[in-house]
Amino acid sequence: MNSLDRRGFLKTASVMAAGLAMAGKVQADEKPTPPANKDKKVRVGVIGCGGRGSVHVVNMMALGGWIAIPALCDIKPAAAKRNSDMLVGKGYPKPEEYTTGETAYEKMLDRGDLDAVIIATPWRWHVPMALHAMKNGIYPGIEVPCALTIEDCWRLVDTSEKTGVPCMMLENWSFRSDNLAVLRMAREGLFGEIVHTHCAHSHDCIDHWFFDAGTGADLWPAEYLLKYNRDQYPTHAVGPVLSWHDINCGDRFVSLASTATEERGIRAYFKRKFGPDHPGAKRKYAQGDIVTTVIRTAKGKSIVVNYDMQLPRPYDNRWMLQGTLGVYSEQRNALYLTGRSPQYHEWEPFAPYQEKYIHPWYKEGGLGGHGGVDGVMLRLFLDAVRDRKPVPIDVYDSVTMSCIVALSGDSIAKGSAPVQAPDFTRGKWETRKPAFGLV
């Protein structure tokens, strides 16, 4: 095997503290499920030891002793040291720390003993790190989105195909228990033929992800609000939808059209929080507050995706699936099935169906953050690494989700004109069989 790892950029101190605080709870409260091949350790490097990277370290420790973490990388030495100290405090050998500049990850990837790497860095580093990993025989697990341009999407596909090394984007919402129950129901035909879905990432991130809550200073994602108008973060919305529609294994995206509102929310936030004279209240931002994308598939299905991260609101994904026999609404936590629901054309609770159709991945409960989703995702990824087998979300699905970033920006720039979606499978979607979530 080979080596890969690299550093993570900043997250706020409070996010980092929250990630580390969670470590004790996961270790104390959760019982890891050992893999079938207990004797084979999986050696994982982590690039990016900020908030998200540290949570991945915590969850890997909770998975049990079959995971080794021999290397950490971050341009901030203090971040790497915090994670190193956490590992040592839990009885792990002290990992080697790679912190000498932006290319320190290359040295880590070249060390020759890593099986996998977790890439939890700012977006611009995802592709070069993943490419370096695959060229060294290392499975990359990339935070979302995995790529921002169509060219980079193709680079990931081409390198994975050439090296034979699987590449997985860590889209955790694909592994949610409710979404997997809907997938099982869809595959058993309860909704009939799936015709349409709606999904969204509705999450007010202005005061903790884009900008510092205390000062209003730019955090690294703020750069993208200033430069681009597009769906910046589509994968949490569209992740589960991909498998519901059998995208890349029986159907595919063929085109999309996107439209964006004007930007009002960012400057309104700065005026409200810091006053009208704050620089943030006076700048011009390229990014519109709401982006709506309509995707057409080869089989004539439609998917609506909303980007909504700049206006005050509670968190919501707004998943909705419609088929010829019924409809599911995540917002209502309800569904209606023709001939099954007790009241004609009235919603019934989804909870009994979620319990009945619980996915085997959750039979023993989840593990780690986001209601157990993160631990389930990591366990499945690292199981694949251990056995050198395909990963749950392959490179084709990873880039198909991520390409919405670039394509939505292209469509908006063309006055919401439809743009063609690449076929990253090069025609294999017509004969590939659904694989995600099969057990």
C-alpha cells in the first residue's frame, strides 16, 4: 500500500472544540462493530485537522482497533498536534505530523504505508490531493464537493480508471437511515415508477461557515461567495436522490438549467450584526441567495435542487419523491401510497415505514456524528479499503453530484439556459446495475 495525507485549513476554534469534545462521548457511549477480517489493520492518514477532520479522527477511533492513524497533515501545526495528542491520549501510537507548508501532504502521501486518506481541507485542495493519493495506490475519501470544475471531475475519473484505485466522496447524507429506508421502499416498488424528486440544502451558514461570528472576518469559503454565482454545495441535497433514481446505473443526468436570485441576505446580515459601515455590508457578492436547478434525466425524470445557505432559516433538506404509486415528503415526515395508506389522499406518518424498512447498515445502530451517519459511512469506506473492493459511492457518483457546482454556474451565466451534463461513465450507465445500499 502507499501513503497519503495532508493538512486541513481552519475552522473556527469553537467548531474545533466541539469536534474534540465529541470524542469522549463517542468513545464512551458507542460500541464499535468489528469487521469480519479483524486481523488486518487499515492505515489511514488525515489531511486537514480542523473541525471536520478532527471529527473523522474521533469516529475512526470509535470504530475500534482495526484502524491505525499513523500520519496527520495540516498547515497549522497546532491543529495537527491537537489531533495527535487526542490519539495518544486514547492509547494510539503517536502519528507523524506533516506541517511544513502547503505541499507537505505530498511527502505524507509518498511515505509508502498508507491504505487510505481522509481529505478534509478547503475545496481547492481536494482534487490534487486525491490524484496524488490514487497514484500512490491509496484510497481517497474526499469531503464534499470532491471537485469544482468539469475538468477536475474528469481528472478524478480518468485517474481512478487508470490506476484502478477507487475514489469516494464522503457524502454522509446518502447514508442517513431515513434516506436508506426510502431507497429500500423504492426498490421494492412501493412508490411505483419514480418520476420526480425535489431536494435542497437549506442551512444558514453565514455566521459560522462563511464568516467569523465574532468579527465578520472572511473564512475560507467566503472567497466563493465573492467570485461565483452557482450552487456551491449540492451534494448533501442530491446524494440520496442519486440512488433513488438509479443515476449512473440505468439512468443519467443529461442536462440542467439553473436560476439565481439577487444577493440580499449576506449584506443584510452584516448590517444587522455589525452595522452598515462594516466592510462586509458594502461589498458586492457574486453569489445569489437562492439557486434553483432543474435536472433532466435520460429516462425523462426531473430533479429540482435548491441551494439556500445565506438567509435566516432552520436547517432543512426538503427531500420529496414522487412516483406512479405514491409520494414521500421528508419535510412532513410522511408519505402517501395508493392502495396502502388508510385514508384516501391523506398523508400518513413515515416513522413506521422507516422502522419496517430500516437498512441492515443500521440494525445495530449508528456510530458517531450526525445521528450515527458519519460512523456508518466511514466504516463502509474503510471496510472497502481493508478488502480492496469497490467503495459505496464510486468515482462516477462522486463527480456526478459535484459537477452540479460548475454546471449551475454555467447555466446562470447563460441566462438560465440549459447546459449538457457529461456522461462520466462513458456509456456504462446503460448496463451498470444498481450497487449502492445493496447487502
